[in-house]
Amino acid sequence: MDITVLGPFNATYRQQSSFVPSATKPRQVLALLALQADRVVTVPNLMEEIWGEQLPRSAATTLQTYILQLRRKLSAALECDAVDAKDVLVTRHGGYLLRAQPGRVDAQEFEKLAASGGSALEAGDDSTASRLLSQALGLWGGPALVDVKVGPVLELDVVRLEEKRMTVLEQRIDADLRLGRHGELVPELSVLTTRHPMHETFCAQLMTALYRSGGSWRALDVYQRLRSALVTELGLEPSQRLKRLHQAVLSGEEIPDHRGSAPSHGRTAARLSSRPTAA
């Protein structure tokens, strides 16, 4: 079974046609089971995903109907191997479990490659880190579950995956910077800072790439654009890290490498939440 959730949702068996239903709620059920493949998803979680807090009286019966519909579609896909759908979409005490072979769920592969790439980055093996992190990012074909109507449970998983994707992208760029690929990174980082004008890590990485490519004035312009966006939108100044980088560029100092990147959007949010509130 091959399952893709990092982009359009799809699930196939032995590269046959997709058995993903088109109906909204059964599609949500399968998406949640697929994203949690080989782990039990409880009935309450499935109900919350489908209906939120407004559970109909027939919720339990309707959910069982959706599971039966999914098993019928699975049976058609599994017919060539005479595999029972109940052995793939399994009933467990209090919930259901979708069995998937190792390496067949793109989200799980993404997590493994991201973890290995992050470890290589921390160990200073920049070439391996860049390769593994690039492979992890290459699994994405668009926003996670882009063609599924997500409820409150799936939404949390989607947000987590998208945040992880941003972190992996920051780490891969860090590895490439340390490998001296400054000029190659400028176009990519220029696009990223345009899309995310208050993302401090992308800004710092672009400043570094430009400065090391002989574009000091452009690096200073990037800082000024970030500062303007932060002050205008949030009433905040850039972080101390950005200020130190700005001063290093002004002074013509060497910019040191750093190990890994914490998501700058998270740091900005933390600084914003720490501001005193009005009485």
C-alpha cells in the first residue's frame, strides 16, 4: 500500500487505482487513519474530526457505515491478492488501525529523513545533511492534504507537518551555506523572504549568502526590509541575532556559521506573546 499525504491525498495498493473515496467524511476518516498508519485512532478522535463538538445522535452508527464503505473500496483494491480488507483496516478496542508497510507512507518517510538529516547537521556532516534533508523536502507535492477538508484533529497534524517542513528547509539551507553554495542559494532565499517577509531565519540566511557573495549592500537592504515589516506589522525590532549580523555586515566582519536553525516564526511569536498587555 502506498499512501501520500504531503500534497494531494492518495492511497493505492500495488500501484493500482486509488481507493480514496470522493465523499467528504469517508475521505476525512481515511486521511486520519492514513496519517496515523499502524497506530490506533480512537473512535472519539474520528468523531471529533468529522463532526467537531456537534455530534449527531447517530454518530457511532454513521462512523461504522463509513468504515464499511472504506472496507468495500479496499476489498476491490485487494482482490488480486485475496487479502481481507479487515486485515488492513483493522478494528481494535476503542478504535481502528490502518496497516501500512514500512516506507510506504510519505509522511513517515519524511520524518525519518528529517531526523537523520538533522542528526548529520548537528554532527557537522553538511554534505550528508544537505542530501538527506533535500530528499525529505522532495517528498512534498504541495500543502499537506491539500484536497481534503480537514477537521479539528487533522488540522493539528497538518500544522505540525507544515511547521516541520519549514524547519527542515531552514536546516537544509544552513547545510548548503556551510558547503559554500552562497550564490546558488540567493535566488531561492530571495523568493522565500518575499513569501515570508517577517521570517528571521530566512532573512539571516539571505543576508549571509549575499554578504559572502560580495553583495554587502543587498544584505543591508534585506535587513532594512525585515525591520520595516516587523515594526509596521508587529511593533517589534529584529532579534539580537539579526542585529549582530547587521552590525557584522556594516563592519565588514566575518560571519560565523551556526548549527541548525530554530523556526524564526516561532521566536517572533514568543517575543510577541511576552510583551505586556494593556490593563
